[in-house]
Amino acid sequence: MAFSLSVEKLLGIEIPERVRAIRVLIAELQRINSHLVWLGTHGMEVGAVSVMLYCFRERELLLNINEMLAGFRMFPSYMRIGGLREDLPRGFHEAVLAFLDRFPGKLTEYEDLLTENRIYRDRARRVGVISREDAIAYGLVGPIARASGVAYDVRKFFPYLGYETFEFNVPVRTEGDVYARYLVRVAEMRESLKICRQALDRITPAGPFAVDDPRVTPPPKDRVYTEMEALIQHFLVYSQGFTVPAGEAYVPVEGPRGEQGFYVVSDGTNRPWRVKSRAPSLLACQALERMIVGGLIADVIAVIGSIDVVMGDVDR
């Protein structure tokens, strides 16, 4: 989505309101998905194995929704420059609504297992502390920074896809430790539920799923199967891409780990001259030393889990 937004800015494309709402809904569902993986694996690493089983139970429902959208459970290739790959499948609204109705109670179950658990609190409180000043100095973003008192959220500071029209809060703590990062992410899942319900209400049953722009949107499949010109246009878009006006753009989004964006530079051809990724996990890793020096070896596991690092994001 972040890459698509940057390219759409270069192209001067304004996507339909319905597509914006669908993108917001999918992004917030994936935020919950990501936080569930984090919470489950973090809990397991500090000894709370049941938490992982509970979190992955609800995550399966989100993977089912991914499969409905694009046929892929783990990495649904559904968003496209100019909109979406295709329209929402039958049963999508019902599946999402069923999850939104079920999840608040399950989230309470996770909190019952951890929030007041004395063993977990002893493993997490006053462990891996990083101050607000250090968080800013290290360029930390997302839940790590917000757990240290930095109230920065791209959705509020640089709204995209109409986020400024959604009602939600940005959870912030000041302790800056493992426990605060846990509390922030759990609160973020509740806020994402609010956004999901608002976005779902805005999605009309019928409407466009992409811009009507032959530069980036191939013809519909019924024409591809019956018209030679449409087949040629489809082939050209998918094999040769499309020409993007010369210029540069950077449109950040608020990913599960914080600001994620792609700086895209075009030289006026159908291939980008440069694409630079802003990877939040890379910056989180560089602050790891600051969090663990002076602590116990056993605490390193809890601290690494609390920063929710993705090594593919670091390598990119």
C-alpha cells in the first residue's frame, strides 16, 4: 500500500472513496494480524505458551479473510497501483463482521492471561527501558516510541486514505519498558477494531475497485477474454508496466511497527530510477543495545520480543 500511494502521487491519481475505505479496512485487519503474531510469539518466548495458541486461533480467521480476497493466506497480493486487483468477494462483509464481533472478547482473554500475571509483570516491567529522548534520537517509531511517550502516528500527523475522518485514539505510555510496549500494542488492537467498523460501514456493496485509467488499470477480464485490443492492453500493463512522469514521492503509512514508506524516484520511464524503503525494524535493532546493556542475559529475549523485529524488514 505504501508503494502504491507513492506511485499514485507521482501519477496524480486520486483513487475512489470506496477503494480508500477498503484499503483502510484491510490495513487495520493486517495490523491486528501482525500484533497477534507478535503477542503470541512474545508470550511463548517468556514462557506463556497458551497465549500463542490463543492468538493464532484468531489469526487463522484473518488468514481466511486474506484467502477470500486473493487466494493467498500469508501474503495477499491484493492492492494495486490505482486501486485493488478485483472487487470484494461474496461473503467478505459477513466474514469481517463475524471477526469484529468475536475478537473483543478474545482480546480480553489474552489480557486475563498476561496483564496482571505476576510472572509476566516481573519479566516485563522496568526491563528494556528506553527514554523518550533516546527513542527520538534513535529514530524509533510505532509502538516502541509510543510506549516511551512519543505520540507520533502517521495516521494522525500525515493522514492518508482519509484517516483524518476516522475516530480513533493513539495509545501512549511513558514507562518505555517491555510491559509498556505490550500495553500499547494491545490497546492498538482495540483502536483498530474501531477503525475497521467505521471502514466497513463506508464500503458500499457495489462500486469501483480501481481508477478508470488505462495507464495503470488493465481492462476487465470479460473484455480480455473476448476482445483482442483488451488482451493486448492487459499484456502490456502486466509485462511492460507503465510510464510514470519524472519526479519523486514519499508517502509514509503507519505500519504495525511504525512509519513504513517508499521513496520513489522516476526518470520518466516505465522503470523506477530508485526505490528506497524506510524500514522501522532496522532502526529498532540499532536501539537494542541501548535497551539491554546493564540488564540480565535472560531479559534479552523479552526485549527482542518487545520490539517486534522482522528480519526481512531489516535486510529488505
